[in-house]
Amino acid sequence: MKRISCLLSLLLLLKPFAQTFAAGQKTKTNNVDHVKRDVAKLGVGSKAKVTITLHNDTKVKGYVYSAGDEDFVVRDRKTDAPTTVRYADVSQVDDNRGHRNAMLAVVFVGIGAAVTIAAIFGAIARNE
């Protein structure tokens, strides 16, 4: 009985590690579908800025010019040179549509400044 309870306890402790390990292993078709979905979400055109990281750790920067079933075309923003990229060769898709963290920092600083100014005016109004 003691062995069974120890074995069950050990299995319960190792279950999260097994789930993490299983989730980390992606199939190639799942990755291709994920990349297709990310590229489709970005859209096509000069506003669809993207940085593509390939499996051989090279990066392709530019905008998505066209997207097909097996590959898509990324054009460089400066030289307008096209690069055809296969979905199966992509390891990561990063959109460059704006700096979200910088924008959030500006919003929070603005809110903080507004609260500070309101507190100062409130203190002045109470003293008068």
C-alpha cells in the first residue's frame, strides 16, 4: 500500500512536467498552420510589416507583398527586393506594426501626469 501511494504521488508530481514537455513538441503541420494564420492576420500590403525568423536563424524583414498556399513573398522596405519564403521554413513571425510597450508607457505616463495634476489642483482648492 505504501509503494502504491508513493508511486501515485510521484506521478502526480511529474504530471505538469510531462504536459509541458508534450506541449513543447509541435508537429510540422501544426507549425505551418500557425505560420499561415499569423501571416493571414497581418494581411498584405505596405502596412503589413513583418520580421520572419527562419529555421536556420536568418531573418527576413520587410512587408508581406503576397501570400499563397505554400509560400509568401516579403519585400524589403528600403530596396523593395522580393524574397519568397516557404511556410515550412519559418520558425517565428513578428509583426512590426508599432512598438506596443512604448505606446503603453506613454499612455501610463500620461495617466500618471493627469492624476498628479488633479491631486495638486484638488489640494489647492481645499486650502482656499
